[in-house]
Amino acid sequence: MQRRQVIKGLGLGAVAAVAGACAKEDKTAAKAENKQTFEWRMATTWPPNFPGLGTGASELASMIEGCSGGRLKIKVYGANELVPAFEVFDAVSSGTVEMGHGAAYYWKGKIPCASFFAAVPFGLTAMEMNGWFYYGGGLDLWKEAYAPFGVIPMPGGNSGTQMGGWFRKEINSLDDLKGLKMRIPGIGGEVLQRAGGTPVTLPGGEIFTALETGAIDATEWLGPYNDMAFGLYKAAKYYYYPGWHEPGTVLEAMINQKAFDALPADLQQIVLTCCHSINEQMYAEFMARNNEALQTLVNEHGVILKQFPDAVLKKLRDLSAEVIADGVAKDPLYARVYESYSAFQKRSAAYLKVSEFSYLQARDL
């Protein structure tokens, strides 16, 4: 019997007594709830304890456990320790694991607009992505896209602007991309295909062997910090920039909706707040580590650093627009996400020209 049914018809004294008993019951229930503990599992798309990515996911788990006073413990599994790298989304959706850590463009086969929540060629930088997510409606659209799968997405890190990739030969014109087999995910892979290349999707742990043996001719991964950890400089000597395909790649923390709903309100808030925190922390680490690693690659390992020719970048930008236009025409949600994303980019670009961009130009004088 519900409380309002019990209270109905009672005198004021009886009502006060029942109200007091209910308040005491609420406090007792809250106290018991606060003692309840949970054990979750997190599967990632990254190699176990891989610098920056894998360690960032582990740090997120440790952060949640610490902030919850040990009430929510999360065991982290790297790629293939529990499920294969590209099955993490399905594992979270099915409830096989309660959390996952990866990048949204890996799921574009299931969710056509997913790449917008990771990286879009010539799109938003890390700083702009955060602005779009938290204050431009991007996170709401991301949640809407994942809702049918019972998954809650949250920004869970950012690599910043990535490098253009490792190549076994120089890229002097668009012709050099024709027939090129390159490990490159997301919309960037579709653009390469239109340029005459062959995009290959590989999890991180398989990249070095594929490049070393010639199974692929080129690869992108992240940036100097992570690329050096994989030893990619041993398999290809040309390191190109800029990372036109991934200007500010968002790493995602995925949460199973039912598991999240089963948590008390304070633990739910802790999970969300820690995701927000690791999003900032991982971006800061990449910023610090990448500049150090780039100097090591060039000065100690003899890596040849090269910029993509302007004509190549212009053509890739044109092809990117074509790929996105096709996506807009095929899928209504894709179109809505693009509309929000592109509108934010236009507003942001106008401000960046008179703020960040002009400042960096002035600083180099």
C-alpha cells in the first residue's frame, strides 16, 4: 500500500506520526543504499595498458572507485582479453559488460552518424568538440543515436589533432594515394577510397605487423606519443601531417543503460563526473606527451617529417564534403547531426580566426 493511501483520512496527529515514520524509513533506506556495492567490467578497444589510451581507461575506472569510496569497482579488460576490439559496443549493448571505452567511428556500420561523435575530416578540433558536446547540443544527439542500443555515451578523452600517418613512400600528389592500402577508420577511410586508395580497418594491436610485412602501405594511429609506443617508425620512415582525417578525436566511455539505472543517484553522478574529468585529463596528457615524443622520433630515430601538399589536402577536403553529402541524403539522423555539427563549426571558426588562430600567428613573430 502506498504512503498517500495510508495517510488519506487520518487526523493531523496521525499524519504527523506516519510522516515521521516515513522520514525515518527514508533515512534508513538511503543509509542502506549508500552501503550497497557494485562490481562492473569495462572492455576497451585498446591493447591492455597501452600508453594514453589503455592507461586512460584504467584511470577512469580507478577514479570512479576512489570517488565512490569503493562502492563501485570496475575491472578493465583490454582488447581481446574479454571481447575483440571491435565488439566492445555490442558487449556494452548486450550487458556482457557494464562499460566500454573506444571511439565512436568504429560503430559507423551500425550507426551511420557515429563518426561525428569521434572525428570528421576537416571538422572540429578537441576544444571545439567539447564546446559542441556540452553547450551546442552534440551530447544530446549522441545519446539519441545510442539510445536504441541501450547504451549511454560520454566523452571519455581526446587525442587532440592527430598526425596524418606513416607512409612507406612519399606522397607528392593525389596519384600517390591511388592503390594505397592504408589503415584508416571512419569517414577518413571513405575519403581515401574515393581518392583511389583502399582503406583497411585494423585494431591497434595489429597495426605494426601489417605495416612491417607490407600487408598495408600506410597507417594512421594517433600521434607521436602513441605511434612511438607501437614502434611504427621501424616500419615506415615518412611521417605526414596534418591529421586532416582526425582533427580532434573523441574517445568515448560507453555505459550500459540498465546497469546505470540500477545505480543509486550519487553513484550515477560520480560515473558521469569522472567521465567528464578523464575527458580533460587525457587531452592534457596527449598535449604534453606528443610534443616530447615528436622530438624523439625526429632527433633520435631519424623519422622524416613531411607536410601533405596543399593540392592533396584540397582534394581530400572536397572528397570529404562529397562523402558527408551522401550520408546526409541517406539517413535523417545523420542529416540532423551534421546540421548541428556544421552550424557549430561555422560559429566557432569565426571566433577562432580572431582568437586562437590570430594569437598563434602573432606568437610566432
